[in-house]
Amino acid sequence: MKKNLTILFSLACMMLMAQEQPAASSSFDWYRLLSDAYFWIFLVNFVMLIITLRNVNLAYNVVKELKIKQLQDNTALDAETAEIHMRPKEAQPSLYQRVMLALTKAKPVEKEADIMLDHDYDGIKELDNSLPPWWVWGFYITIIYSVIYLIHFHVLGTGPSSKEELERELALAEKQKEEYLKTAANLIDENNVQYLTAEANLAAGRKIFEQNCASCHAQDGGGLVGPNLTDNYYIHGGSIQDIFKVIKYGVLEKGMLSWKDMLSPAQMQDVASYVKSLVGTTPANPKEPQGEFYVENIEESETIDAKDEISQSEIN
């Protein structure tokens, strides 16, 4: 009975250890497996089979011992046997020692001569130790697990297929992407800013421009106190990076405020894109050109395609 309990305890520990593995390390759905009635029917039958086999073996050993005892009772004990029986009984091992013996089945050092083989390699001798029970039962459990896995996924079809797992992982990745895009707008700076041509971005930039910039540059960008934004002349550079940098840090000596503490990076990108879109338009009262004539470098200009426009619209 003690051996049966030890085996069941070992099996339960292995199952719990398998159940407690993080979901990140494996895509296997333990909850669905443990809630499957077929799994528990199989497991109960297996445990009952193990208990039955152990009990049969125990009964066989008991009958065998009774026969030996009866034979010994019918035979007179010689002096050596009597002396052995007269010796004091050895101390019983502790609970820890019994557990370790059940798990490892290790031979004590004084009995190693009984399992020593004839092999001798440069003075190194080999012992014929049995495989530890924990290893043997671990191997048995892997076989049982493979059978359960086969039935669960390929026979009954109660588990997700590889395609279904892929679709679930892709859906999770898409959700994580959406969560990232909600905060990605705050990562824009003068190094990765892009010229946005989507209507939604230009409309948002125009609204911010009319609320904050028109007082110096006019509603149509023709210029008042500030320079004309519709021509190709720029004081601090005409690339999208240059315009974004001026909006972000300002030019205090020219009266241009820094907007980095009042506008988000995404809003400054929208305004910079709108300002750049004003080039070539015809204002009502254009101011005289200021600065140097700027020629756009086509190869280095950073515009985004239609797909990126959709992503940027999602960000904003």
C-alpha cells in the first residue's frame, strides 16, 4: 500500500508540475485538457490499473513469503540461522530515508560489492545500479502523455490544430500591435518624423495651425510677423525634419515659441506636414521671401505610402 501511495504521489506531482508551466513557454491549452472528460476517464482507468497490478504483485509476494515461512518452520534452524535471529534488529530508517530510497532505489555503500561488475577501466569500477524509479515513472508518464496528446488532438479533435494556434497567436499579435500604436505617436522626433499626406493628418494639422500659428503666419500661410510659408524660401531649412525641429524647439530670437510642451509629437508632425503642404499655394497677401531658396531632395524626402498613411491615422 505504501508503494501504491508513493507511486500515486509521484504521478500527482508530475501532473501538477506540468500544469503549472507558464503559457508563454508553450501554446498547449492545459485548461481544456484538464476539463476534458475523456482525459479524466483515461487517467482514472490508468490509476486503477496501476493499483490493481500493484495489489496483485503484493498478494503474490505475501503468498510467496508465507510459503517460505512455512518451509522454514518445518525445517530445524541450524546454529547459524539461530544466531542470526538472536541478533538485535537494525534501526528502522527515517521517513526521509524511506522516501529517498523509494525515489532513487540506491544501494548503500557497504552493499556496493554485490552490484559491482567485472569491468575495470584504469581502476574505475562500474556498478550495476537500477534506474531510479523517479526516472522510470517519468518515462512512463511521457508515454501516457503522448497517448493523451494523440487522442486529444488527432483522434477526438478536441484540441486546437496548428493552424488554429497560429491564427490565435496572430490575433494576439495584432492586438498587441494596436496597443503599441496607441503610444507610438509619442516616439516621433526630428529624426524619424515623416511628411504625412493623408487627409486626416492634414486636416488635424490645419486646425492646430489656425488656432496657434495664424496670428503670426496668417490663415493662408502668407506671413504676417512670421515669414511666408507658401514660397520655397526658408530661414531654417525646408525639409520636414527642419520644419518639425523649428516647431518643437522654436526660435526665441525671432519670436518663435517652442511648442514641445504644448503639443504632442504626433500633433507637431501633423502641423509640420500641413505647413509643408502650403508650398505652392497662393495666399491673399504674400509676404516677401525670406531666407534661402530650398530645393527638395527627391531621393531623401520622406513621404509615406497609402498603407503607412492608414497606420499614422490609427496612431492619431
